[in-house]
Amino acid sequence: MAIVRRWVITRTRLPLFAGRLTRPPRTIRFHLLTSFLLLSLALGVSPAQLRAQKRPPAKPTEPQLAQLARSLRDEETPAAYAKLADFARRNAASELGARAALALGYYDFTNARHQQAKQWLEQAARDGVTPRSWPLREYLVYWRAQTDRALGQQDAALAGFEQLRRDFPDSVMSDQAVQGIAELALSAGAPDRALKALAAYSKAASKPSLLLLWAEALDRSGSAAEAARRYQDVYFGFPLSDEAKAADRNLSQANRNTGDEKQKARAAAFYDAHRWRDARAEYENLEFILVKGPSDLEYERVKMRAGECRVQLGAPLAALASLELRFPEVDAERLYRVSQFQRAKKQDYEMFATVDQLAARYPQSPWTEEALFATGNYFWVNLDRARAASYYGRAAEQFPNGRNARNAHWRTAWIVYLDRKPEAAGLLEDHIRRYPGSPYTQDALYWLGRVAERSGNAAQARSFYRKTVERFPLTYFGRKAAERLRPQPVGIGAEPVSEAEFLALIPAPPPLPQLDEQVPPGVARLWERAQALRTIAFDASAELELRAGYAESSAPRLLWEAARAALDADRYTVAVALTRQIYPQIESHRFEEIPPDVWRTLYPLPFETSLRRAAARQHVDPMLVAGLIRQESGFQPEAVSHAGAVGLMQVLPKTGAKLSKRLKLRYSRPRLFNPEYNLQLGTLYLADLLETMDGPEKALAAFNAGEDRVAAWQDERAYEEPAEFVESIPFTETREYVQIVMRNADLYRRVYGSGQ
């Protein structure tokens, strides 16, 4: 048992000066300190603990709340939940505590713990803590209504949604609130209540789900004629939506077959979406309804489209080829469609004959341009470059301002370059003069440099390379040009230069936006709300608020903050798209001109640890893997392509099964959605391609288009450099893919380090 000694301290009178206690003599201070230490030791309490007991509790801060909320969102563990709950309880009387309670209520709601969610939301709604001016008040009202609805308390839910519309008419959740009102009111047998909410919402007529509810409410209120009009609005205005099918069940035959522009637009929507069966039904109805008269252009177009749909569904081509049409523009389209069916059926000679017939009959028709360009593509894909150049040249010459003129001219110039013809330089220069804003300008500049080098004019070659680096520094060809400007013997050096005058025609890139500007006063409320939402990890909601603010103000800062919120919400493709909207030609600027946060948002690196581990296992550059994933899936693990490729690295199930066997891993298609598993398989496949293919460009081309195709492309000719092979890839998707992934990898190395 510890012995507590008794210490006697002599009481001494302490002098006062100007109302303040002066510093006590050293002897007294020594006795006081000694007594304090001995007393604390006797009680088993440290001096620090005694001092802490005297301090008031620290005030909660937004960073503390943000850390706890994000931990719960990211970890979803009982421990993270308990920490945020403790914060909410300890600070129940503060605004930050109310935010925490709202976050907990939302979390419980999404996990189907509705009664518990309601308790948290009730805590957040305490009087005096969250007044109507509270930035997150509308979110509290909305989630209380949703929770009441989930608990079966329909009257309370309906009142909550109505409160949201009444108190916050401009809320970003207005669509959902109006839909909730309409659905609950109809369920309660109160269609007038639904009609009131729908009629008061200006955007209701542009939303198929709300339009359908509007029609149902009118139907139940006895307004059959008006209901039919709303059903028609859905049926004709949104033909590809699920709501259109429901509207169809509520329309009479007469209301469907109007024969007017609305029905033609519906047929065209199905046609453009390649929904051939639906399109055929619409066109056949129109064919029956329309009366052939002296000006029967529309009738002939409908007749032609109906015939095309029948062929698409398996009817003989004669159903379209034998049609006799009077109007040149319709007959020209018919011949073009026939030629494309012949191409698909590999009826080459028939296709050439049809194209020649079209060009002879209608030499100035835009369908003739389409046919010439499509035939050039046919030969281009089949590596018959000379015949491709013939058709591209005809298209560019006959239609210098046509839709395909720029592409046709470029491919003609490139084929001439490949054949090392003396007119190559003139055609490349002519492309820049004719189309200075062409996406092939960077290509033309680089290849002009190579032509000049080959002819011994190094000074002019440098001017082309320098312009490429200056104007397109972060592109594939910008990087290639920079390599040529290296000192000899690697490159040709950067001096001297002989600049051509036509380079001045190339337009400058758009100016860089100002991201540190003041938030416009008119959208300050949205800005404030978004910042509060982000403190509780409601990043997707913050993104919506910021995008609404940008729509009102056009201030780049709001769109940039929306991109960052999307990134924090793991919506990587959205973050990239929004950043691209702010920087539409970011590769036209020097790397150092762009803030680091912008680069990290535009080139995110989620799953970094797993990615680097998988890449190291296969001895692959992790930044090349990152660049590939950004283009393949946008870092969305659940991505599935139209070809059935799955996950981060878009692994085909058939390929995945083989790779799993090599790695001695259990295979199942659902596992391809697992990032770790997908990365193991995808990096192995990429490593195989890098080992067997001559250079990363060909490996990437094989990853995108398949090894057999790349082998055929390589066999076409002996390319002098990898860039020649890339420019010659006949598939536009693959050609752009290789350049983009190479650019991505280079930028990932700059942003995150080489990682080698």
C-alpha cells in the first residue's frame, strides 16, 4: 500500500501589482511545483492528465467530421460507424453534429436499417440546430421522406416530398420529389394531388417517367382526352424509353397511327438505334397511312426505309434494290444502302457496280460522297491502299466541303507518303492549308519533318518538329517530334531552324481557364451547400449542386470542383469528362502549365497498390497498365464492353479462363469484376504481347484488335519506324487507341513517377 506523506506549505502573503498577481519568489514557486507533483503521484494521475481535466472539450471541426464520414463510406465497418455515431451524439447540439446524424441516417437507409435511420434523421432535425436556412436542410427533408416511405408511413412521406417542393423549389432532387409525390398520391387515391405537383414542375414535360405519371393521374381523374395526349407525348417523344411501352398499352390504334411528324420522328428514332423490327412496324404503318400525291417525297422515303428494314431482318436484297423511286435524293440513298448491304455480304463486284451507278446518276448527291468514302474504307481496311486512295481522292475532289472531305484528303496524303512519292510533302502541306484545325495537323507536321529530313533539309525539319512540340506537346506525335529534336546522334538537334510561312495558319489552343476565381454571388448558395455535403462524404450530391451552379454561372471553378467531387465519389469517368470540358485541348499545353490537382483528376490512379503489385509480378511498366485501364474501362471494375470484355482491363472470359489456368487460379466470370483478380490476368496478357510483339505500339494494337490482325498489318510492308505502323493501322478505333494509351502512360509517369 502506497504511503501518502503529508506536506506543510507555509502560507505567504503575495504582493499585488496593478490588479494582477506578480511572479512569486523562486522558493515559493519551487514548493508549489513540488507539492503539485507529489500530490499527482500519490493520486496515480499524471500532471498532463490533471491539466487536461481542467481544459474545456475541444470544439468539433469540419476536417474531423469529414475524416470520420469518409472512413465510414470507404470502410463500412462497425468501428467506423461507431466513431461517427459518437461524434454525432457528443455534438448533438451543434450544426456539425446534425451533419453527422444526417450522414448516419443516409448510411442506415442505404443498408435497409430504416428505423435506425429515422432516429438519426430525427436527431438532425432538432429545433434550433438545423433551421430552414441550414445548407443541408433540403437533404434532411428528402431523406426523412424516403425513410418514412420505406417504413410504410405514406402520409408522412407524401407530406415530406411536398415540403421539399414548397420550401426548396430549385432543389437538385426535384425530379425525385415530384415523382415521389405523384406515386404516393396515386397510391392513396388522390390523383388531383399528383396533378398539382406535376403541373407546377416546369421540367415534368421533359421527363418520360413524370410524363407517364401525369397521364395516369389524368386518366384516374376522368380526363381521358387529356390523358391520351400525355400518353402520346411519352409514346412519340421518348420512343426508346421503357415508359413508351407502358404508354403504348394505354393508347388506341388511332392515337398511335397519326401519320404526322411525330410518328415519322418515332420511326426515325428506332431506325437510328438499329431497332429494325420496331422501325419496320412504324414505317409500314406510315406507308399505309400516307396518301401518295403529287408531292410524294415523304411517301417514297418511308417506302424506301420500310424496304431497308425488311432486308435488315432477313428479306432478300431485291426488296430494296428493285424499288422504283422518282425523287433523286431518295433514290440516291437507296443505292447507297444497297451498296452497303452488298459490302456486308462480300459481294464486291456488285458493290462497285452500284457505287458507279450512284456516282453516274447523282454526281452531286451527298450519298455519292458517302458511297465513295465508304468504298475507300473498304479498300483501306483490306490494305489495298492504291485503290483506297483512288476513291478517297474522288471524294475529296468532288466534295471539298463534304462531311468526309478532311478524312478523305488526309488518307490520300498518307498513302502517298507511304509510297514515298515526291508529291507527299505538297499534299501534307496542302492538308494544313485546307484544314488548319484538322485533328491530323499534328500528324502532318511530324511527317513533313520526316520528309524534310529524308531530303536533307534538316533546318526545315526542325521547324516542323518544333511546331509540333510547341502546339501539341503532350500528344503521341508531339512526343515523337521531341525525340527528333534531341542532340545527335539520337536526333537531329534543335538548331538551326528554317520556318515555313504556312505554319502560322495553325490556330492557337484555347486559353487556360481560371480556377481560382471568386464564386459568383448568384450561385453562392449552391457552393456553400456543396462544401457542406462534402464534409459528410455526400460527394455525388455535391457534384450535382456544383454542376447546377455551373449551368447558372458558366464559372469554370464550379465545374472543376464538380470534377473533384466526382473523383472523390469514385466516378472516375465523370471526373475525367468534366475536367475535359474545362480543358478541351489540354494536350496542347505544356505539362507545367496545368496544376498538379488537375492532372491527378484527369489521370486518376485508383487501385494503385494492386496495380503496381500485378505489374511488378509480370515485369510490366505500371504506368503503361494505368494508361491502358484509363482507356479500356475508365477504372470502373464493373465495366462490360459490347464484345463481352469484363472489368478494369477488359478481359474476355475465354481469354481469362486460359490465363487463370496458367496462373493456377480458380476461374469464374464473376471474378473478372474483382479488381485484384482482373489485374493479375490482364497484366499477364499484356506482358505476353509485349514479349512477342515488336514494341509497345504493336502490343497495344494487339490488345485492342487481336494478334492476328496486327500480324496481317505488319506483313503489309516494312515500316521505317513504329509511328509509321501506328498511322497505317486501318481501324480508326485501334489507331487512336494506341496513340491515346501511349500518351496516357507518358502522362502517368509524369504525374506519379515512373514506378519502375
